[in-house]
Amino acid sequence: MKILSDLGVIIGITLMYSAPLIYTSLGGVLSENAGVVNIGLEGMMTIGAFAGATVAYFTQNPWLGFIAAGIAGGLLALLHAIACVSFTADHVVSGIAINFIGPGLSIFLTKIFFDGAAMTIPLDLDNKIPRPLNGIFASISTQNRLVDILDSIFNQYATVYIALFLVLVVWFLLYKTKLGLRIRSVGEHPKAAETLGVNVYRIKYLAVILSGVLAGFGGAAMSIAVISNYRAALISGQGFIALAAMIFGKWKPQGAMWGCLLFGAAQGLVVYLGSTGLEISSQLLAMLPYIITLIILMGFVGEARGPKANGIPYEKE
């Protein structure tokens, strides 16, 4: 039973740490299916984490913070869209610029709003994203170990369940709607899509802005759910891991979700090993999720093929 209990804890931590990655990876799926490479997801996550924590603190409402995070991420993504779609800039260079703008602007604004501090003021537990199933399993039985295991797994922040639901929404959008068909056609053959009356620029703008909104949600899932505030090192590589999960998932929402769960499991294992008292270097544990990312990419990236027009600047004839 101890093994099952430990496994329940690892699964619970996996879901919690996977949610921010799932939001961000879904954003990458939308953007790159429309033919715009978005390595600026890290910067969009960062500005979302700042906006979410700041608005949640001043309004005492985590959901307003969550919405503000999406708006902030969408505005930063708009800059990426203007550069890549309207001015046909190199997508990678623009994404790198976004990854500098996001953290720099976040720290600058943090110092303005919080009297020179390098982090936002932590939220009270009551002002964090709620756990919709909190207390339900405990009310069933306090002696049943199986109930405790279920509580460890399913007593998650609402952002976890929203992230899993959005996987279905994005899948349905891409593969069951006319808009999704247009997004994928623009990412594969934009000139052919244009001949059929599709406004290529409009579709690309929409997909990139939505990717920023989702990345902003991912940042908020870190700053007002997993953690209770924003600080400079809060988003440190998660955007790139989400990008790797998207590639691992072959640019499909369901595949990206499994990739995020895998990387979240690596983080859950790190947290679990760190709590067992084993004499393992903390630096080695911190490296583990990124090592797993590299190993998986070396095994899968060679086989993965993205949309044909992904990353290629498009100019209307």
C-alpha cells in the first residue's frame, strides 16, 4: 500500500506541474499548425505569470488574474504576429526577442507595482485558484488508504481540469471545424488556401494570438496555482519544455498533452525523490527534467515532421 500511496503522490504532482506545460504546448500547436514558429512561448508564459499574480493580488480574485494573464500573453503574441506575418521577419529571431521582452518587462513592472521588489506579494491561500474537489474524498473516510490515494491524485487546482478540457477543445477546433481546416491548410499550403478564398494573414494572426493567450494561461497556472506569486526564476525553461512536448506530440494537441504529462512526471519524480531524504544532489535533481527532454527529443525529433509551410514567411502575391 505504501507503494501505491507514493505512486498517487507522484501522479498528483505530475498533473499539477503538467498543467502549465499543457496550456503552453497547446498554444504552440495552434501557432505552428498555422505556419508560424513560436519559440517565444517562454516569454509569453512569463508575462502571463506576472500579470496573473499581480491582478489576482490587487483584485483578490484569482480568476480575474487568470484572464489578465491570457490577455497579457495575447498582447505579446500580437507583437510576434506583426513581426512574422506582416513584416515577414524570421520567426526564430522574433521568438528570441519575445523571450527577452517578456521577462524584462515583467521584472520592470514588478518593481513599479511592488515598490522596487523583484517579486510580487504572495497570495493568501484563499485567493489562489481553488481546488474544486478539495475535501470531497476526506469527507468519505479518514481511515481508508485508497481514499487518501485518490485524494492525492484528484485534489487538483481547477487549472489542471481546465487544461485537460482545453486539449479536447483544441482537438475539436483543429480537426472537426471549418476554422481548424483553414488553420491547417494555411500551415501546409498557404498559397493554395489563398486561392480558395482563405484570408491567410487573418488566420495566422488569430492562431498566433491564441497561442499567446494559452501561454499566458500557462504562466498564470504557475503563479496563482502551483506557486502563490511571481518572481524572476518562476518561468525558467517551461516554455521550451512545452515546445519540446509539442514536437514530441507531432504538432497534435493530444500528443502534446502526453508529452507534457511525461515531462510533468519527471518533475514529480524530482519532487518525490527530494522529499525522501535520499542523499541526491539538488543540482542533479533540478537537471533531471531537462535531461529527459533532451533524451526524448534525440529519439523523436528526427522522425517528427511539422506542417510544410511552418516557419516560412508568406507574402501575398
